[in-house]
Amino acid sequence: MYTILVIEDEESIRSFITINLKREGYHVLEADNGEEGLSIAREHPEISIILLDIMLPGMDGFEVCKHIRAQNESVGIIMLTAKVQEVDRVQGLITGADDYVNKPFSPKELLARIKSLIRRVNMLTKKISQPNNVNNNLFMELFPQKKQVKKGDQLIDLTPTEFALLKLLIENKEQPFNRNDLLDEVWGLDYPGDTKIVDVNIRRLRQKIEKDPSHPTLISTVWGYGYQWSDKEI
């Protein structure tokens, strides 16, 4: 049974979400403000997914997301937003969210997003006896259980989505992926979102692993197409 934390100040929406999640067999925890949500997140390490409203009283969802990511890179975060501007959706992803759902949303859409994210989390938590070194020149070592990548002597924490994206690129070195292919491979064929989420996660990955994110040498842009792992940095 997966545990999902719902941080939403509107009781009617929170109740609607909780009822539908419980019908699907999820264990649900609830909070009506950011501070309470952070406290519950700290007290319950078994939480797999957090549904986080942006427009919360006091500490807003962006700030809550930053605090959660500072404590836990491995939990999946889906932001709930009534804002329609693209800049707000991108801001949520930049602060560390894995996905977003625009209000109003249907139970079917929300459950599809949750299942897609759980699939990514599960893919990264398979037990392994040794670090999963997928790069033949030993430049990068991936640690699925901890959602970490080792670059040289440095261990870098990644979100589930960042890790899944990086793993796919490294395992297919020098193979260009267009944005739609990356969306299908990492987010799933039934993912209802758009390719902007790919670009934001690539940007976050570059901030974490590149020497100079403004001039990337590991994750290269294939202009007019997409991205590929180049591994040019030594």
C-alpha cells in the first residue's frame, strides 16, 4: 500500500482527492497548510507521493516544495495549481516538483499522473547488490535505491524523475532522443502533459551535474530535435 500526503487548504477539494485515492487502495494523509504538511512529511518517511497545492495560506506551495526537497529528494511531488500561466507551472517544476495537475481535474487524470510517478519511483527502488554503473568508462555511477549519482567522488541527490531521465540518457550514450520520446520513456505513454516538463528536468539535471550548466558537455542539446548524453567532460 502506497502512502500519499495531500497538502490542500480547500476542504472540499482535499476530501474529493482523498475519497478517490482511498477507493484505489492508497493510504492517505492530509494537511490543510504548508507547515503541517512539512511536519507530516518529516514524521512519515513511508510517504511515496505528495500532492501539493500551490495556493496555500502562509507558506505557499513553491516554498513548501523547496523545504521538502531539501529534506528528501526521493519522494514524488505533484503540484496542484489553479494558475494557468506557463511560468507558474515551470516555477513549480524548477523548485523540485516532478509533475503538475491543473485545476479543475478529473479523478482519472489525477490517478494517471500518480500511477505514472509511482512507476518511476518503483523503477528506481529495485534492490541491487552493487551500484548500477551504466557508463563503461566509470565516469558516472548510479545508485537506484538512493536516487543518487556519483560523479567522481561527489554524490548527487536526484528526484525520481531526474534519476529516471539521467539513467535513460546514460544507458543510450550518443543516441539522440526527441522530447516526445523522452516523455514516453520516462513519464509513460499515457502521460497527459506536454514536453515542457522534459526541458525543465533537463535544466535541473544540468544544474546538478554539469561543470558549467550554461555550456553543458554531458547532456547535449540536439538542435531542433532534443537531447543526448555525450559524456565529453573528463
